Amino acid sequence: MRNIPTDLLRSFVTIIDLKGYRRAGDQLGRTQPAMSLQMKRLQELLGVTLFARGSSLELSEQGRIVADHARRILAQNDAMLAALNQRQSLGTLKLGIPNDYADHFLPRLMPQLAKKEPQMTFDVVCHLSHLLFKGLEDDQYDLIVALTPKGGSAKAFRHWPEPLAWVGARGHEDHWPASDNRATNSGETAAGAAADGAPVRIVCYPQGCLYRQSMIAALDGAGRAHELVYTSPSLAGLQAAVSTGFGVTVLSRRIVPKELAALDDPAMPALEDAEIGVYIHPKHKNSPVVRALAQSFAALFSEGEAAR
């Protein structure tokens, strides 16, 4: 099957539209003789005469058919290239975000982005905040959402205070879950059990997690015994353990999953507030697309802050 080069079709259509070989050549960056050679080549490939005999510009019947199809072929060609160029200009945005924030905020954010940036594609990685910062430094991410200790978010695009909360099984909001079998069988709360020396059972993310550091620091500061009984890199894993009363954990108060509950027992040691921030890689600090995404996150965080 013969294939007709689109540059020949474009030259043909341009000659028709501009009514001349020289004018068409000027627009396409070719000489008049080169345009004539292209039309000769096109006619040879098609096996037809494009122009009426005795005229260099009046179309033959076959020429009119070719012109009609050529315009459609070129329109499809140009539409394809425009779509690809737009996608390439936007590209794939690499986003790093903690697991629990992804579960809470991305389902609300992605429908907005689908409308605002339909050509944008996303590569989302969930990790601990300290690893996200390392990845941002190593150019693995264009944008990250990350948690820092209080006062540690000075370089953020935007940042907010992030109160933390002890989290346990729903239905135990006003006290600690039991810390050992004796407390469970007797109906005592863990606050009471811990007074007799039973360690607080901690469910947490792996080493390096700010939540983990905060809860251990709070317990150590209060002189409370504790033990790590369950570690998981996923929020789903923490939920599974905490929801069954296996232990307690610490999370950002604003994103406590509905299956769990913030525990409000005054006997619990106080937790130091953290900060949540949106960080842009320096190479994208002037990118309207990346800044727009950062601002979309900022709007969601600000909305939650206002509600709180």
C-alpha cells in the first residue's frame, strides 16, 4: 500500500489556499522550484493529474478529491501533534505525600485537577516525610506534602500548624484502651492499668516517622512505660491494629480515619504540635502548573484549618 507524505499534502493545500507556488513556498520555507518538484512527486505517487490541463492552479476533478481528503488528513495530523505537545509541555508531575494525607486529601483533590489540568498525568509516591524531603533534594519529586516538627517548615510554599492526637478504637474516645489482659478482663482503662506499671501498647509507622517520635517523646516525658507492639508502613495496617484495640497510635487530628477516634483522656501525655507544609522543587518555583497544584493543596489545608 502506498503512503503519501504529509509534507506533500501540506504543500498542495498551501498552493491552493495562497493561489501560487511562490507564495506557498515563502510560507513553508521552500523555493518555487522545490514546490513544483513536490507537486510532480505527489502526482506520481497518486497516479493522477491534480491540476486541469493548461492551468497550474485550477484543480482537476481528481485534484478536488485529493484536496478534500488532504485537509482532513492534515487536520488529524495537526490535532494529534497539538495534543502530544500539550501533554509533553505539562508532562508527568511527581508528587510525594504521606500515606495518611494521600488517603484523606487526594480523593477530594483529583476531581478538581481532572477539570483544571485534563492533560496532566501524575506519579504519586507515598512515604514518610523525612524520606520525602530526601527525595525532593535528589530531584525525585516536583512537589511534596510533608510533616515537620513545630518551626521546621520555613522553606515551605505554604504551611500550617498541625495538632496531633492520640488515636484508638472508636467507642473508646474518653479513655485509653486496655494495656494488658488483666486490665481488659477487669474493665479497667489503660490509664489506670499504666499506673500499675503496664506499658502503653504503641502501634506506629516505621523508624523515622514524626508521629512515632512524638508519641515516644510524650510518653518518655511523662515517665510512662511503653512498648512497640505493631509497626506498619501503611495507614491501612495501622487502622487494622488500632481498630481492634491492639494498641494506640498518634496521627494528625484533622485526618483521623472515620473507623478510628481521637482519644480525649486527660491522663494522656500532651503531644507537641507539628506543622504540615507544601514544598516545591526549586526548578519549578516559577512553573504555573506546579504552583497551581500547590495552591490546590493549600486551599484544602486552609479549608480544614478554617473548619477546625
